[in-house]
Amino acid sequence: MIVEKKAHAASGWTMLFVNVVAYLAAVVLMVRGIEALAVADDLGPATPPASALPELLGGVALLVVAIIVSNGFFALQPGQARVCVLFGKYVGTVRDEGLRWANPFYSKNLGMSSDEDPTASILTGGAKLGGHKHVSTISTRARTLNGDRLKVNDKMGNPIEIATVVVWRVSDTAKAVFDVDDYESFVSMQTETALRHVASVYAYDHMEDDDSTNSSITLRSNIEEVSDSLKEELDRRLASAGVSVEDARLTHLAYAPEIAQAMLRRQQAEAIIAARKKIVEGAVSMVDMALKQLSREGVVDFDEDRKAVMASNLMVVLCGESEAQPVLNTGSLYQ
């Protein structure tokens, strides 16, 4: 595995001044050489000046050198890096922003990128090929991958639909270019694989209302824990491509359509049972409080039979879904 190392690039403005001077010097030498040859032609078959031919050849050579030097200029914006490769050997990565100059023989076409920024194409000499460009400049800015909805099975085997959004960036340009063929496609595929793995580790929801099940992590109830687990899985899988994950969150979570209605009825039944349980607990507490307060204040002297009748009546009133219709008894409790 190749690890990123820093490469030095000279200031582009200094080299630009040197390059302009080289162009001017080449033009001057070529003009002087041509003038000397012209003067020699006017004088006839006499021998031309000794400096004519060297000046002309020197100007041509200096012009070729200036043209080669011109190919070493490149510009980097904040959040960009250039991978430098000399005749197939990785030299280093330049992260200094602004106008820079490096060896003009560094390769300009390296890793695969689907970036359609025309500015990057001008600065790096990238050439479109099949909707992609082979460029040596890589963006190190944060990127967002909005994954598609996937149909997977949770820990209990229930089919669910799940989707995620991942914020990532290239942290090691050497690994991103040389250790994988296309790091953007690699991130996309590994995100899908990691999401399927995490979804299969946890259940969608608690299946039973008991303490042992409620203590476990589920996809619906523990979003933070599941997101942290997904981020750790992505960090492990994408480390080989020089990609670091800054955040990973679930954007969609639902049962698959074929079991959605059945699971909805189960959730409704659980909600009704929980509500009934609360109602019964409250009614028992209120009946106990009413009987104790009536006995303590001496309003009614209850025996066991009267307590049972009173408790039964109060439970019906408190737990019934419809309003109670009072019945006035003009006799005793036993008539």
C-alpha cells in the first residue's frame, strides 16, 4: 500500500517571471540570428558572421525549453491536491493552494474522476473519456453520498427498507489513486455493503414488551447507536482507499410493503395493550384509595362482600369505554 507523502512545488509566480524572460531571450536570439543571416545574404557568397548560426540555434533551443517549462504550471484551489507521478513512480502530493510550478514531466492523467468542473479540466489538462476524466488533481473537500433505498432483512428476518447519507472526504490521495481503481465507485459500493451488514445485525423494533428485549439496540429506537456503528463499519472498509467518513446517518427506515400492514396492526395491538395496562393500574389504585378513605372517615362500614361489590362497580366505571349510567337504589345494598 502506498502512503501519501508531501511533494514540493515552486511558486508559480516566480517561475512565470523566469519563463517570460526565457521567451523574450529566445525571441531576441532568434531575431539577431536571422538578421545576421540576412546581412550575410546581402553581402553575397561571403562567409556569414560566426555568431549568426549559434544565436539562431540557441534561440530555438531556449524557446523549446521555455515551452517545456510552461507545461509545469498548475493552480490549486483550497480543498484540492495534486498527485505527482514521474514516469510511473509516485513522487508525492502537493496541497499548497495558488499558482504552483512543478516538474513539467509529471503525469497529468492519473485516477478516475467523474467531476464535471470545467475549471478543473483547464487547470489539470483532464480529458473527458466516456463521461469521466483522468486527472491528477483530486478534491479533498467533504462530499455527500445520498444512498438509494435498499431492501434488506433485519436481525429477525423481517424485510425492511433502509437508506443512508454519508459525508466523506479523501484523506490520503495516494491510496485513493493507486490502491483502488475508482475511489468514488468504491465508496458507493462499500457504503451499500456496510449498510446491509449493519441492518442485518440489529432488529427493526422490539418484538416483545419485556425488559430483556427493551435493553437491546434496535434500528428504530437507537438511531445514534446505529449511526455510530455504521460510521465505524465504513471507516474500516474505506481505510484502504484513503477515505475518511465524517458522518453517517439513516435517512429512511420502514418495513417493506408486503409486511407493513401486518406490522402496523401489531404495533396498534401493542399500543392498545399498553394503554389498557395503564388504565387498569390507575383504576386499581383509585379503587383502593376510595375504599380506604371511605372506611377511615367512617362514611360507610364495609364488610368483605360490600368491598367486593364496590370494587366491582368502580372498576366497571373506571375501565369502561362508555359513560356509566348510574342506578339509584332506594333500598339497601342487598335489595
